[in-house]
Amino acid sequence: MTRHTASTITDDALDALYARLDAYGRQQCTTAGRRAEATEERPTCCICPRLLWADELDRYVCRPCEQRITNHLAQLPGLVRDLHGLVLPGRHTGEPTYRNRVGMTPAAPLRLDVLDVITTVTATLDSWLRDWHEHLSWDAPAYRTDPLTEAAAALCTNTPWAVERHPAVAEFATEVAELHRTVTGLLDPAKRARRIGHCPAPGVDGQQSCGAVLRYVPGATTITCSWCRTTWDTLDLSAALAAAA
């Protein structure tokens, strides 16, 4: 089966882009459309610790995190379609599957873990869409054909509203990111992120450590904290984790 390829910008590309913008902003004076000079009074994004830009002060969420949410929502329906190919044991693994006939090996049971993830993705997006409809005093969602695709599309369309008005948008973003991580991990186990500890980078206050969970993707040469966006090479991170222990 052909793997789903999303047309949206990747998370790695987003991180690289905004790292460059952050570095540029620190070297420039405040101008319209650019990042204002950091002060203790400036609010931060409720998902990551980035200071909000001057034109983001009426939002809960910075634009990089908003883009990450919409990327995940846009990719999930296609990724889940690919996941259906794993429901039967042996698919994509080179193992044969057998029909349950007399004199043949009985068919293996369906992979309930995969079915559970497929069901959870749809149920979670539907739950959030219903929540958003209630906040907006709209009627409950009515799906025509595919609840997953339609719920993802509706949430994606209304994300600009949520990042400005929904008080639980950080929880929503976390759940969507976790669903995306779970599905991609099932599709490509070799690239499944593994927890390796907590980020030892200085926190926003410059004193306590960030403390967010760090995940390592096998084969990667660097590790980026999903919260503070600090990027480590493996040797530096090992030394920092040892010093923080």
C-alpha cells in the first residue's frame, strides 16, 4: 500500500524556520510585524514557551504551534486510512495470512490494538468538534459520509478561532499531537519516538529546568524538546542529563 504523504509543511521544517526567525528577531529592534523585545510582561504561547509576537497578543497560541495543529489534523485521515492495512496480522511485515479453511492454519485474529487506535482517533476528534460547537452555540455536528475526515476538516477550518478563544486549546493540541505520534509509530515502528528523560534546558524563568519529556527517534542525530524547542546532539544531551541527575 502506498503510504500517505501530506502536502503540508513538516514539523522539522517548521522548527527550522522559526528557529531562524527567533534568532533574527533577537537581533532586530521592534518594528511592525516583527517580534517585540522580550519583557517579563509579555505573554507566552500556552503550548510552547515562545513569547508571543506583537500581533499575536490576542491569542492563546503562537503561529508555529497553530501550524503544527493544522498539519496534524490534515495528515490524520490519510494516516488512519493507511492504518487499516495493518488490521490483519502479517500485513506489511512479510508474514503470510491464511484463510480459515479445513487443513490450513487458522487465520490469526485481527489486531485489536490497531482497531482501537483507529476508533480512538475518530472518537477524539468528534468529541472535540462537539465541544467547539457547544462553545459556539452551534447544533451538534452532522456527518455525511466519513466522520473522521469531516471532523478533521471542520477542526482544521476552525483552528484560527480556537487559538484565539478556546481556553482548552493547549489540551486539544496535546491530544491531537499524541494521536498523530501513535498512528505514525504504528505505521513505521522503526521511527517510533522513545522517551529518554526530561529536558535539562533552563526554564522560561532561567532557573528551573524545562522538565518536558524528551523523545528520541531512532537514527536521528539530534533531539529537539517539544516544549522549549532546545535542540541537543546526543553527546551534549547525555552530559546534561548526567549533570542534572
